[in-house]
Amino acid sequence: MHNHKHNMQILTSTRTVVAILIGIFCGIINISQISAVGLYALIQLILSPLIWLTTNSANNFVSKGDIFSGITGSLLMFVCSWMISYNLVYTL
């Protein structure tokens, strides 16, 4: 419990990296707007319980809600990486 702030920073960093990778993937294979956001949400919602199950979450996080926090915060990073990779592949 004393490492809660550090654990949340690691979780946020993990979500940011995953959002960038999903955005690059969606941009490269030209997924449409609604499908890309749906894929992002699906992967983030699958990733969250996996983090909960693979870590000793009772000791690392205050509640299960902590695991799901930050999903919407990484959405902007996803959109930016998606648009940049799409433009690099299909516009240039």
C-alpha cells in the first residue's frame, strides 16, 4: 500500500505505451474511426483484468477501480499515434 503512487505511475506508463502501439497498428492497417476506438477500448478492457490477475493486486493497488483508471486518459495518446501513423503510411 505504501507504493501506491509508484504502482499507479507504472500502470499509467503501461497504458500509454499500449495506447501508442494500438494507435500505430490501427493507423498502419487503416482501421476506420469507430472500429479503431472500439479496438482501443477492447484491448484496454482486456488488459486491465490481466494486470489485476497477474499482479498481487490486493497489496499493490487500493481497489479494483485503480486498475481501470486511466483508460480514457490514454485515449488522446492513442488518437495522436493513430493519426500520425496513418499520415505517414497513406499520405506521404
